[in-house]
Amino acid sequence: MALRRGLRDNFDWPLFVTVAAIAVVGVVNLYSATSAAVPALRDIYIQQVYWLTLGAGTAVLIAAVDYRHYERYGWIGYGIGVSLLILVFLLAREIRGSQRWIPIGSFSLQPSELMKLFLIVALAKHLHNDPRTEGRTLKDLIVPGAILSLPLVLILKQPDLGTALILVFIFVSIMFLTHLKLRSLVTLVVTMGVSAPLAWSYLLKPYQRERVTSFLAPEKDILDTGWHAYQAKVAIGSGGLTGKGFLQGTQNQHKFLPDQHSDFPFPVWAEEHGFIGSVLLISLYMVLVLLGIKIASEAKDRFGAVVALGVSALIFWHTVINLGMVCGLLPVVGITLPLFSYGGSSVLTMMAGIGLLMNVSIRRFHF
Amino acid sequence: MIMLSPRREVGEFRKRYKWMVLFVLVTMLSIVGRLFMLQLVQHDRWAGEADRNITKVVRLPATRGLIRDYRGRVIADNRPSYNVLVTPRLMGEPQIESIAGLLSLDEAGKQRFRNLLGRVPERRRSHFVQAFNDISRDQYAAIETHRRELPGVNLIVAPLRSYPFKQLGAHTIGFLNQVSAEDLKDMNGLGYGPGDAMGRSGLERAWESYLRGRDGELRVMVDVRGRELDSSAQPEKPVRKEPVPGLDLRLTLDMDMMRSAERHFRGHPSGGVVVVDVHTGRVRALYSKPGYDLNELTSGLSQERVREMLENPFRPLIDKTTYESYFPGSTFKPISALAALQDNIIPGSTHYDCPGYYMLGRRRFRCSHVHNDTDMHMALVQSCNTYFYRLAEQVGIDRIASYAREFGLGEKTGIGINTEASGFVPTREWYVKNHNDKFQVGFSLNTAIGQGDTRVTLIQLAMMYAALANGGTLYVPQLVEKVEQADGSVVHEFPPRIRRQINVDPAYLEYVKEGLYGAVNNRKGTAFEARIEGGVPVSGKTGTAEVNKSKISPKEDPRRAWYDRRSHSWFAAFAPSDNPQLAIVVLVEHGGYGGKYAAPIAIQVLQDALGDPSATKKPVLVSKKP
């Protein structure tokens, strides 16, 4: 009874409206992005609606159960995530030089997407049960570091640099919450700063270095990637203040944008709706992330706070890296724009994350 | 009931949230700043780029104006040529192979094609580039048949310049070739693009702006692969700007007369002929031998052919009618005679004795023969040097020079094509300056007979004889009579231009003309041998201009050296004698004696142009080849 009352009275409307707005705009944009594409792609905006619906259902289920249950089963979830990642190597076929998807019937599951949430929950459980009043030292980072490393190594082996980076960024963001002693922090930064180039020069053999460089910039090998990034800039820049209008973006309609439905949906939007539309969309993402931080700050316990912050970090880093990449501020790595890019695993993960946020938000007055 | 974990203190996290919010704000704002940069500050650049991405501009070349001769025959024409355009982005190795197969290219040709494709910059790879020019009929048919299987290949028909008269009048008409990268830089804004042809010499160059016309263009929308969108998907209608054809030139040249000059020149390897209308200064023939085939130059010469032309001892690239200047020899004598008469230094009746030479101090000045007692008339008829030596002694070099300049020597005539030489008329002052401050009377003597340092071009001499013939009017030589549109309507018509009215007494002019008449028609005349019995009456003056007199060095090829040392053979004339219409100048380079080689050519060209075709023709003498 108490649960139901909480759901009704404490429902986080701003969060819901923001997410709904991004999702609706995303579907509309997807329609435009694929309107001139090959027939196979033209209907994916409908599939995106299905995924969003499925995701919304998942979010409701996730939000309905008191998050303290998740704390209890945190390790189990983590174990499932890692098992799936191992399963990838047994089941997945290679696509574009990497193994990322497990085929399930007619669609494919990308376990590395789900792993992001399992990692957040696992780290939250660890920090929840490891409260400190005095500052933390490097020793306190060993367990969280191990929690990160296991899936990280598996994902790097696929290889999927983008997702690996996101995991690291989420980890750093969460650990930033904790109070690490200044001395430990300095030691950590200095050690990493010194050891990285040394390891690069002396530990790695030339062929290994070469692997790492082509690994850091895998798209360098793909013909014309620089050209594609350039065309994305052309699309954004040519949008001007107000844009060229819905379905009127020439860069998109004339097929100058690559992967316009997965990694490059933002240039489509920026070309059609200009600076004004772009700022509005970015504002929605910013509001979403700030709401997430607010929910974390209002959480009544450590687990809720860390989960809310982890999900916020997930959304934030995806958004920033994707936008930075399409604007030419960052190199091209395959990272989706949350709820805007087409993709089942991505949408489900984001919506599940939103469900966790909603869960923490609804229960901020409990206990 | 499941045991949920107890509440845990969140105080450790409290202080961190505000830094996170700040970080989020700064990051998001920097992205907005980047968008501000791209979408507002640099918008024009990116919008232009987006526009260029999707517009394909197909040039519609303008038809170059035609060049016609005085009778309306086409001298410079346009014929269709087939060119192959390709879209580099669509050219993979199989496409290259199949195109090479259809055009039957050899390995080297295939490699050139690959290199061409490789040079196209990334942003132009979805645009058409011209890959093959002026392909043969068979190649055209092969490509046309398989065009559907070759996306990204297009055939266009472009006009190519053709010259039906080939080498005849080559120097005057001129040729075209493709603009180079430097030209494009120099002529920025004049609308030339890569692959355009422009006039490089002669009239084609001088009248480029009239002949050229203005290219049109067709703008179509394309997708990323360079394929045209079907019309329903075109956001705008294709924009078509029609080309404006160039204007036609109607020349004063008469190709019949050019042909006649060529025919009568056939025995000699090198020289030139100029014919002008004495009443207008319109040039009827401008012939320089040897020439070159304009079609060959317009379609591009191989390295070997270029070297061959540059090394040819008869210098085919030199326009001998306007660019080269020569000693006038005895064709200059009418000037000396007029200077003496007009300034009342010596009347025509003055007699001098010619023992075959003239002694000035201890120097001996030669004459061609022993002419004995002559007056000025007979001196002109027989081209007696001695008479003119004596005359020069009294007239002086400056008076001769001033009449020479009066008749247009020593300065450019203003014919307006190619590079024109101005020739040279020496004065006393010049000799003083160039000969150790000492003037010698011998300089005057040589000048009076057209040796020494006087240099003239063929066109200058022709204008001078036209002025002698028409009573003293010096015209500017004219090559273009009219500028017309393709439908024949006249845009500009150019009237004859008088340079100056020469101040000479008509009686003296008449006296000199009688001398010139005698040179051809008097039994003792220097050109009597070349006279056509019953043909059009010709008045003229022979000239034998001595050239290189240095000793033959053992290093030289003796036959070449012998040729190079032989005098140039001149004849300058007008006809008909009683009512002059045409003036002619013939120069046979290293031909030898003027009356024997140049005069027959001139007289026969005049006979072809003005005379009764039934009149007897004399055989052409062949100059001794090296």
C-alpha cells in the first residue's frame, strides 16, 4: 500500500517529461534521417517506437520494485553481465572486425550495453557497504578497480573501445563521489602519468604498439572516415540559425551523412533545425543529467545516490562524446546519442537506467 | 519478508554534487559554443560546402566564332569532337579495365588514366572530370553501346577548332591550345576553366575576346555518388544558362591569293609574300614560308614535333612577314631618290658616270655592273649603285632617314597580330654614338642603297610601296574587315585607317614610279626577265640584300654555310602600273639575285590576281637548295 501511494504521489514528472520529449524528438528525427535511405532502413523509426515502448515497460517494472532489492542482488546481476560478455566470444559472429552481439532469434543482444548498468549497481553495492567518515586511500580503490577491470578487459577484447571508455568514465564519475585523500589522489595521478608513457615505450613491442594505435583509432583504417566526419560538420554548419526545415536537409537527403540513424543522428537534426533546434535538444539532455544529479543528491542512502549518479554519468558521457564526435571536437568512436540513436540494446539500457533513476527519485521520502 | 539493508549515511557524497553540476554545465556550454561557431560564425562556409556537394555544374561550351576570308570562305571552323567524362568516385579497377577495353588503351594509356583519377581531390571525386578528348569514331561507338553498363561515364560533344587551309596563312590565323594552370591564375575572373582552349597566336589570340563567346552551364542536383536525382526529387528545377556563341571575323585576306603565293613560292624553301590593297591598306595576302599545320598545333604537339620545328633551319615558327626584319637592299632606292628630288638636292636629269664602282677616298664602293652614263631614271631601272652613292653624298643620311620614316619604316605598322618588329632606320646621330664618335660618309652611301644598318619588315615595305602607288597615302595595314554575328549581321565594320599623307610632290612621285615601271618593262630593267608578255603591267623594284659575309669557318657544314651567305632576294611592286590596285612584296630568303627569284613570284601572283588568265606564264626558277 505504501509502495503504491509512493508511486502516485512522488512520481517524478520533470524526469518523465524530459525523457518523453527526447524520445519523441528522436523518433521524428529518425524518420527524417532514414527518409532518403535504402528501403531496409526506412521503417526503423517504427521499430524504434517498439523498442521505446518495450523500454518504457522495463523502466516501469524496474521503478516499481524498491531499489534496495537490487542492492541485495547486485552481485548476481554483475555475474550475469560478465557471463554474457564471455558468451559473446562463444556465440557472436564478427561484424566489421569485432564481436559485440549475441544473436537471439531475429535480433541481437549487445551485452556490453547491459553491463554498464550492472557495473553501476555493483559499484553502488560496494560503496553502500563500505561507508567511511575519514578520507579514502589507494587501498580502498582496489575492490572497485577489480569490479571495473573484469568487464573492461572482456569488452576490450571484443574489441569495443567506445563502450570500454564509457565504463571507465562511469567508474571515474562514481569514484569522484567518494572522499579520496588528496595525497592518494596525487600519487594516483602522478603514477599513471609517469607509467603510461614508460610502459608505452619499453613494455610494449612495436607490433603491440601498432595494435594499440589502430585500436585507439580503428576508423583510421576504414576508408573515408575523415571524409564522413567532415560531412557531419558540413551538415551541422550549413544548418545555420534556424535550419533547412524538416526533411529538407540536403546533406542527409543526398546521402552525405554516414550512419545517420546510429552514430550520426545529431547532424541530421542540426541541419534541419539549426542552432535553435540544436540548443533546445542539448538543453533537454542537460536537464536530464542535472535531474539525475539532483536525484542522487536527494537519495536517502548511499546505494540510491551512487546508482542515480552512475546512470546520470552514463547519459552524460554518451551525450558529450557523441556530440563532441559529430562536431569534430573528438575523434570518431562509435558511441550512441541516448534515446536519439537507433538501436534495441542501447534504447533498452537507457530506458532501464531511467527506470532506476525514477526508482530512486520516487523513494527519496521513504525510510 | 526479505531483509533489506539498513540505511547508510550519505554525508560522504554531499560536497561533490555542486562540482559535478558545474562540470556538466561547462561541458554542455562548450558544445553549444562549438555549435555557435559552426552554425552561426562559419555558416557561410559550410552552407557553401553543402551546396557544392549537391550541385553538379555541367559546362555548356560556347561555340567559338568562325574566321572567314575576304570572299567568305571559312578559314577557322569548329568540328564536333567526342570527349569522355568520368566520375572518379565510381571508378574502381573493373570499371577502369572495361573503359580501357572499350577505348582499346594500351598499358601506358591505362596508367595515365589511373594517374588522372588519382590526382582528383577528394571533394571533387563525385564530379565529372574530362578523361579522354577527341576520341575516334570507333571509340565513341564502343562507349556509346556500353554506356548503360558504365555508371559514372558520360560522353559529351564539344566543338574543336579546325583549319581547312591547314598550313596556309598559319602565322596570321594562329592556333589554340589548352589554358595552363598559370594562365588560370593570371586570368582569374575572366571565366576560363581547366580544359578551355584559348588563342595562342595570330588572329586567334589578338581577337580572342571577340571569338570566344561565353560558356553556359547546367546545374543539376546530385547525390553523394554523383548520380543525378530524378526530376521529382529535385528540390529545384535544373538551372540552365545558355552559352553565347563567339563573334565571327571577316578578314581582308584572300585565300585565293594566298594559294597563288604558295604555288609560286614552291621552288624556294623559305621566305614571305605580302599583298595589300593600295587604296585601303587592307592586307590580301600574308604568307610566310615554311608554315605549320594549325590543326596539328591545336590538338597538341608531341615533344619530338616541337623539337623538330625549333631545329628546322628555315624557322617555321617565325612569321617572316611581320616578326623578322631584313636589309631592304635596292628596294629602298625609291626613298633615296625621293629625298633627293623633293628637297631639290639633285634634279632627275643629273647624270653620273658608273664605271662599276665608286671611290670614296681610298674606299671602293661596288656597283653590280658598269652602267656608264646614267640619269636618275635609268639608275632606278638598272639599280645602279654608283648613282645612288653620288646622290647620298649630297643628300646626306638624315634626309634619307626622315623620308624613310615618313614612309613608315623604322616603326611598327600596327597590324595588330603577333609580335611586330619595328625595323630600323639609322641616322647620323646613331652612327656617331655607335662608331666611336666618328661619322663616315660611307654610312650614307650604304644607307642609300638599302645596305648598312637599315632593316625593314615585309609588311612595312608593302605599306611603303602602296603609298608610292596611291600617290602618297600611308595606310595602317588592316586584317579584319568586319565582326559579324553567326546570322551574318554586322557588329563592327572597320573602315581603312590612314596613317599619314606623305608630303611629296606628285610630279616627283610620278618620276620615281616611271623608274619602277622601267625596272620591269625596260629591256635594261633588272626585272625584265620576269616580265609576263601581255600580262598585267607591273612596276617594281628588285633588291638583292647582302647578308652574312664572314668567311666560312671549317666547323660549318659547307653547304649550309654557302646557303646562309647567299643574298636575300627581294621584289617590291605594284600593279597595274597605270591604275595601281595591289602592292606586293616578295622575299626569298637566301634566294640570290632579286630580279631572278623574287620578281617572277611577285609578277605571277599579281598576274593571277589582276591579269587575264590566258596570258603566257613563265616557268618559275628554282633557287639552289643548300
